[in-house]
Amino acid sequence: MDNFIFKSPTKIIFGRGTEELVGEEVKQYSKKILLHYGGGSIKRTGLYDKVVNSLKKAGVEFIELPGAQPNPRLSLVREGIKICRENGIDFILAVGGGSAIDSAKAIAVGVPYEGDVWDFYAGKAVPEKALPLGVILTLAATGSEASKSSVITNEDGWYKRGLNVDIIRPQFAIMNPELTFTLPPYQTSCGVADIMAHIMERYFTNTRNVELTDRLCEATLKTVIHNAPIVLKDPENYAARAEIMWAGTIAHNDLLSTGRIGDWSSHAIEHELSAIYDIAHGAGLAIVFPAWMKYVYKHDINRFVQFAVRVWDVDMNFENPEETALEGIKRLEDFFRSIGLPVRLSEINISDDRFEEMADKATNRGQKTVGQFVQLGREDIINIYNLAK
Ligand code: NZQ
Ligand code: ZN
């Protein structure tokens, strides 16, 4: 186990009816806030009215910024920064999924910064200050409600880039599993794939003696695998929605990566896909992750055997461990398929004509590698896209 510092400061307010507490919670930080949300699902579900009433009751003034779209855009972030500056706003409340939250995080670091907020995503500057933010989560997927990440798409060149700094972890996250009842099945499944990917990025490591976090990863994966088919069949099953929602936070608040170095190349390879083709991040991961596994499993067959046996209950073939490892990868792919996700690029009509461009962007034209478990260069990434065809 490596040395580590673990800090997960987000206050989690979990359970039925918790959205009613938002006004009182926000009031502790500010009396004038930006209310940021997506394309309107919160109005259709009635959540918007509840939030507005709770804010008004607590005497919190708010200015609204709707329109955070899946794969949130830089232009809206800039608009948010302007609104906050012009109105003296010092707190942001994001209501929605990862896109609204990530967009809020970008606004939060942009407001106190004199330069262009994209500097932080392009790796040209590191933010030192951020407005505090809070979250009401409506989609179990990204873990952004407690993560130190924000992923934004710059329309100028369609670059999708992440910022990872502790100062953007939300102050609080209100998480009522009932708020996820209204998710379309495809969106639920995309969320499941993203949660699993966050765990698997951490699981495939070269760090030795990480038994506790291995087993925490396996337990979290098994919980999601068990509950996903239940919510797809019965979308209003509170117990199963609750398991998935909490798993989504645990998967990405860094507890599962304490003392170990994760991989993260599947995310880098997927982000190029969703930047260009505007697909759901979770769907992209369902395609990329199995392909990545097929490409790298020989690097550490034992770890893939452990994954197959402990997560997918594959019977160990002692004479042919490779067969066991490959069966685990197959079960993952079968699982994604069974919950209605694509597992090949062709299933979502993506051809091979931009593989080189995406590999160039992921590696800065071959000047850097991605991933830690196995460091991948430009050609490796093209090979993985080809395996995912
Ligand atoms: O925009 P609205 O109208 O709200 O609709 C959304 C959107 O169309 C809808 N939705 C959300 N909650 C709903 C609902 N529909 C019905 N009922 C509800 N309760 O779902 C659609 C997708 O929402 P979005 O926020 O885009 O999804 P997700 O949470 O999966 O976020 C994806 C973004 O987060 C990034 C992804 O790359 C992508 O840009 N990620 C962020 C991470 C982080 N900050 O830590 C880590 C991840 O690896 C990921 O990269
Ligand atoms: Zn993800």
C-alpha cells in the first residue's frame, strides 16, 4: 500500500425528502446564489418547485442559469461566470446530474480568476480559489457530487478536458434516491457503467498489498451489478436505487483509491469519443472498457483472474488462467449488453475514420501516454478503438 492523504469533505445528506432541506443548508453559506441546472428534467419532475420553495422559505435569493447539457460546454460556463460577477454571487447550487455539477464547478473556479477559465482545463494554470458549491443529485453516475473533478467541453476544437483539484469538492450533496425514479432506462444504465468504470479504473493497479481496497472495490461492483437489473425492471424500487446511488458516490470520492494508483486510460479514450460524437459518457465507457481489457490483460493475468473469480463468480481454471481472465471480460461485456448498452462503436454508428484524430488528441500528437496500469501511446489507443469497432 502506498502512502496517502484522504480527504472527502462533502457532507452527504441522503434519503427520502432530503431535497426539502436545501434552503436551510444553503443559508449557512450565502443569501444570494446561482441556481444551475440542465435542460429541464427538474421542471418536469417537480423538483424545481420544491427547490425554489425551500430557497424562498429560507430567505435565499437566487438567479437561475439553466441549460447545462450532457458533455457540458465552456460557453455556458463563461456565461455563468459573468452572471456571478455582475450580481455579487458567492455560492452555486447545482441541481441535476454530472453535467450540471461539473459546469457549476467550472463556474466556481472561474469567478475569482482573472484569466480565462479554460486555462485550468488546458493545464496552463492551477486554481487557488473557488466559490463554494452545493449539489442536489438526480442521476447516480459520475460521482461528481463528492469528487474533485470537473469535465468540460470546449466547442472550439471539441476538446473535452478534466480539472482535478480538491477545492471544487462540493460542500454538501443532497441525495434522495427517489429523485432518480424518473430516469430513462438508458440513462440509468449509462450511470451504472460509469460507476463501474470508476471502480475498475482504480481496481486495475500495479500497486501491491491493497487487499482492503481490492475487496471494497469488488463489493461495490457486486452491489451495482446486483441492483442494476432490479431498477431497470422496477424503476421505483427505492432500496435498489439507494444502493446504486450511494455506490456512485463511493466509487469516485477517492476512498477506493486510497494507497493505490489507478489506471484511467479508458476514461481518457472515452472522453475523446464523447467530445466529438456527443455520446453519453457511460455508453462510451461500456464500449471502451472491455476493449481496453482485451488489449492489456496479459500485463497482469492474475489481477484479471481475481476480477473474474471475485466479481463475476467465474470458476477458476487452474490449468488455463488466461481462459478465466478472458471469461471475466466476457461477463462484463455481456452484463453491459444485458442492461441495454452498446459494446461496439458500430452499434452507435461510429466508424473508424476519426480514430487517428482521437488518438492524437488523447496523447497530444503522440507526445504523452495515457494510463498507469499500462502506459498507452498513440498506436495503442488506435488499436483499442479498433478492438471496439
Ligand atoms: O438536462 P436535463 O434535462 O436535466 O436531463 C438530463 C440529461 O439529459 C437527464 N436527467 C438527469 N437526471 C434526471 C434526468 N432525466 C430524468 N430524471 C432525472 N432524475 O439525464 C441526462 C444526462 O445528464 P448528465 O448530467 O449529462 O449525466 P451524467 O450524470 O452521466 O454526467 C455526465 C457528464 O459528467 C462527466 C461526463 O464526462 C459527462 O460530461 N463526468 C464527470 C465526472 C466528475 N465530475 O467527477 C467523472 C466522470 O468520469 C465523467 O467524466
Ligand atoms: Zn466516468
